[in-house]
Amino acid sequence: MYTIEMAYARMRELQELANRSRAHQSTPSRTARAAKRRAAVKKG
């Protein structure tokens, strides 16, 4: 039997995994892209 508690626990596991994989991505490239986007918006 699959309970709400089991589903919630699995959801939390997946969320932690997603947060861990997001933390391992290179943040400098993401912030550089954001800075370029902001600069492009200011020019336009």
C-alpha cells in the first residue's frame, strides 16, 4: 500500500536531489548570462 507519507518522503528525496544537482552547476556562467541579459535590457 502506498501512503501519503511515503509519497511525501519520496517528494522530499527528489527535492533534495534536485537542490544538490543545482548546487553543483557552475554559478559563474549563470550569473554572467544574467548580467548580459540585464545589459541588453538597459540598451533596448
